[in-house]
Amino acid sequence: MGGMMDGVEVTIVGAYETTAYATTYTSTITGITIEEHKWIVQEEFLDVGEGKLEKGTKVHTNAEHMKGMKDTIHNIDYSLSTTVYMVNFNLPNGRKVTNHKWVVEEELESLE
């Protein structure tokens, strides 16, 4: 999210073991190519089965993590077999974000 979450305290509201993918796709709203969008999980791709997808594979999703993402074709940039987290947090401007998808373990830091 372009550094928007850097240093933000989050509350984990869900955790799932899966494969997370960084992808490149073109927004259906702006026509702008979004490079290395992090993250889409295996279960959000349509008709791909359960096997890990290879770099360069083109896949369809109806995930709507961001406006212009729904019903797009994504190119797999790379993947991680990891735990992904759904989180709630408040942005510095006061905006509350609920059920944000997805943050991977490597992006979290314990407060303790």
C-alpha cells in the first residue's frame, strides 16, 4: 500500500496458511498498470486449482482489494508460502480500515 501502513499498529482479525502472490495487473478504472501488487492469495484466483502458480502465469480474479481490481487478469510476479493476515488499523489521517487483505508474516513486527 505504498508505505501507507509503515509504523501503523494493526489488530489481527484472521490468519490463514496459503500461498500469497505479488502480481501485476491493469486497473479497470484507470487503465494504469499496477506492478507487484501485494498480496493476492491462491483462493482468490478463479479456476486455478490448488497447485502453486509459477512466475509469469496469467490468472483471473474477482478479488476487490482495491478499486479497479475486480474481474482483472493478473500476471504472477512471485509467490510466498506463508501465513497471511487480515488486519484492522487506523491510518494517521484517522481513517479506520477494517478487514484489510493481506499482510504476510514478514511484514509484521511484534509490539512486545
